[in-house]
Amino acid sequence: MASSLHMAGMSRRAELPEIVAFVREHLDGMAPSYARIGLRVTGLEVDTDNGEPFPDLLIYVEREGVEGERVANHSLDHNGMLEDPGDAATTVAFWALESTAAEIARLPRSNRT
């Protein structure tokens, strides 16, 4: 059943859990492509305690030729609004695909145990 906002032609903004789930699903779908380049996404978390108005996604990765798990962050701020799930998923997925081993090596090491 469509909401009244949707029926009126206005889209609603996604909530944070929806964004995280969509990005996670997209990254899982890209796993075979990542494996071909020696990359593995090992985790995805939300950092709401970043001192910013919008949270960051923390993307944990391992890459052949790079020692240890690394962590990248992606701000979910898009022009003062929470980023759309599709935009976040596409940006994160292609960042991971296009990042070289040298770029991954420059990321901070993960503190996860």
C-alpha cells in the first residue's frame, strides 16, 4: 500500500537503516568483481559519533598486497540531507572497485578485533 506522500508524487527520504541495508546488499552483490581484483569488503558500520550532522559509513576492506584490514569512511551528507540509498551504494561500490592497492594501503588500519 503506497503512502500518501508517495501517492502525491513526493518521495520520502530513506532512513539510516534502509541506507545501510541497501549499501550492504550492493557490496555483497559486487563481491565477485572485488574478488577478481584481490579485494574483499569485510564489514560495514555506521559512525554516528563523528562530530558531524550526518553519520559516516565505515567500510572495512582487505586487499591483496596490503597488510591488514583497512577502513575507509564515506559521509552520508548530501547537500545538507541524508544521502539517498542508491547514491550511497553506487559511490561506495565504485570507490572500492576503482581503488588501487596503493590507495587502500594509505587508509588507516582497522581497530576491529
